Amino acid sequence: MSATAQQEELDERRGEPAASWTAPVQLRQLTAHPDGSRPLVSVVIPTRHEAATIDPFVHRVLDALDGVACELIVVDDSDRDNTVEVLLRLQEQLGERLVVVHRPRGSVANRTLGTAVVTGIRAARGVYVCVMDADGQHPPEAIPHMLVAAQQGEADYVGGSRYLPGGSAQGLDGVSRKIISRGLALVTRLAFVATPVRTVTDPLSGFFLFRRALVDGVELKPVGWKISLEVLVRSHARYLTEVPYTFAQRADGDSKATLQQGLLVLQHLLVLLLTATGLGRFATFALVGLTGVGVNTGILLGLQAAGFDALTWPIWVAAELAILWNYTLNKHVTWRDRRRYGRWWLYNAAALGASVVAIQITMLLATAGHAALWLASLAGIAVGMGLNYAILDRVVFASMARLSILRTSPLGRSPRAESSADRPSANPVARPTGRVRSGAR
Ligand code: GDD
Ligand code: MN
């Protein structure tokens, strides 16, 4: 099936009314699964300091899945309360139906919510995997509806959505988190506009279900919390649908979300764009530059609002902070395979040099060339950007071996050949083979 035909089919499916997913579920069909020995669904639940709520929550999930062949996998990273003791007691009662993975402090290199979910996914045996929070904000009662949507609609991925009609984000604390959540969802859909992800209303939901085979052999490397996006993009899921749900108030305790997690979403988006979609280095560099323009303008306007004269020192401070912002993103995303080479002072010098050239070209075109100012300015920016990219790629993020041709080498050592890791790979798209269902159905 061609990509367009697949897209048409997808669009058709998405046109179905959301209400059909909320009709009464026939549980009998959910107990049947291909080989009878595996659960139909593995529910992966990450926990950190949820001692007060985890016991009733596990029972609530089991009640919601009454009659469904299921297993629960709780991956616990608590160190300040007795969540794990509660879990082990539950495990004695429930046997095989509950798998507990405890990761004490220091036991894994990167102990975050993201890696906890990946650990749970890897331990899962079910045909489907459902990921959800332990604090009661995601309703387990929606899981049967998600399973039906997955089976009847033959969907690869069924997301819970707070933004479909019938769903709600009422439980998000505060107006600012609601705005950030909506904004990030929109940015995500725009960033992946060339993929099926653009059709998902809540791509950053922590509540989602997918066919486990989708991630077989796919390396999941979450940055921050957004595993749904990681699964969606890296697995190249094609058939996507959503079920509305209400994001409830937290039952107890506090959210562990931080501003840093919000910012990590942007980094995650860039990493995925670069590594999973085959977007080239230059496009990523351009995207980073665009975020830098936002930072520059934001700081400038902020300082002006604070009563400073924007055209004196603030204009320099804003520019320098934007350069440092771009430097950090370019180092960790655009040239992350060569990040050990990037020095901030060299980066700064390159940015400064490129700006001077851009300004000179704009001036020359506007005066001697009599070009309109907007055209002169655009031309200056285009040349400056190209030049900046070339210097960053050839000098700033180049290995010392490359740089040594710029210096005189007193020992006369011949430059070391660049290791293969330093070279941008010819085909940066790591596509899993045979994992995505082909069009024939
Ligand atoms: N294992 C483990 N390790 N679990 C963690 C960690 C960790 O480092 N940090 C948080 N958790 C668990 C919590 O115990 C809870 O079950 C779940 O992950 C979500 O944490 P919350 O602190 O309740 O997050 P939230 O409610 O602010 O954010 C939720 O909603 C977002 C949507 O706006 C999460 O589901 C996010 O993933 C989601 O994007
Ligand atoms: Mn929560």
C-alpha cells in the first residue's frame, strides 16, 4: 500500500466518532489471545513514593480488567517511603499477576521515569502494553476501551487523550501547566507533521497502549518523561487512534514534574527529529536557530518590560544568552556525535564572525545595491547562516586532527584519521526492519 493510501485509511479511521470507543465493552472477546499462554495486556506502572495509593490502585486496575488476561508490572524507584514493601505484600497475594521491579538508588545509571517505563516494557509479556501513572490520574476503567479500539480497529497505538471531545485535562495543576501542556502538544504535532503523529491530539500523554511487537528490536532512548512520543516515533507506528479520558486530580502526594521536564521535551523532539526521521543536520541546525530567535526576543522584551532601555546593554546580553542557548542545543543535539569537540568560546567567535558578515552583506545590498531592506536583511541572514553552519561543521565541531591543519604542529605529527563515530553517518535513519505492519491487511 502506498504511503498516501495508508494515510487515507488512517484519516478515515480517525474520522470515526470517538463515542464509539466508549460504548459498553464486550469483555469476552478480550480474554481470547493468540497462543493462550501470554497475557493479552501488560499494564506498566512506574512508581516513586506512592505508598499511600499503590495498594488501592492495583486493586482498581485488576477490577477494571476483570475477565481480561492481564499482568501488572510496577517499576518502583522509591527510596524515601515503603512503596516497595507494600508492593511485595501485594505480590504475595497476587502471584504471577503482579511483577515488581525495584530499582534502589545507584542500581541503574539513569534512574528516571523514562527508563522505568522502558524497563517495564521490556519485562512485559502481553500482546499489548499499557503504560499509566500510579496516582489515580489515569483511569484504569479506560483500558478495556483501549483494548477494543486496538483489536477492532487493528491499531498499533491507542493513546489516551485529554483533548478529544469527552476527555478533560482538569487534573493538571494550574493554568500555566495547562497552557504548557497544550502548547507542547501543538509543537509536537507540527514537528512531526510529515508522519502520522500529526493526527494525535495528545501525543505527550503518559497514558497509552500499543502492540508490544511494535517495539521489538527498537532501541528506546527516552529523554525525560515522554515515552509515548518515543514509542510513536521510533517504532514508526502507522495505525494510530485515541480514546478520550479525564485526567483526574492526584489522589495523594505531589507531582514530580518540574520545569526541567518541560524543557526536556524540546530536546527530546529535536533528538527524535534528527535520529528517527532522517532530517539532516542542517535542518536541525536551522530549527535550533529558530528557537534561539525566540530566546533572544523573549529576553529582550523581558528586560524592556523590567524598565531597562532595550537598545543599550540588554541587546548584547540577550544576543549572548541566545548564542549560549544555541550552543547547548547544537552541541547536544545537532552535533551530539561530535559534542566532545565543541568549545563554547570558539562557538561564540564563529557566531560573532557570521553575524558581522551577515550585517556587512545587508548593508552593502541596501546601500550600494539599492535593495529593499527586508530583502537585504534576508540575504544577509541566509549567507550568515550558511557560513556559520560551515564553520561549526568544519571547525568548531571538528576533531583536533582536523583542527591541527589550522595550526602549525611542532612535532609534525600527521593528523589522526577521524574515527567513524565522528563522521555523520551516510544514512542516519535507523529504521527497524519488518516491525511495522505492511500495508497488506
Ligand atoms: N519509577 C519511577 N521513577 N516512577 C516515577 C518517577 C521516577 O523517577 N517519577 C515519577 N514517577 C511516577 C509517579 O509515581 C507516577 O506514578 C507517575 O510516574 C507520574 O508522575 P507524576 O509526578 O504524578 O507526574 P504528573 O502527574 O505531573 O505528570 C503526568 O502527566 C503528564 C501529562 O501532563 C505524567 O503521566 C506525564 O508522563 C504526563 O506527560
Ligand atoms: Mn500524576
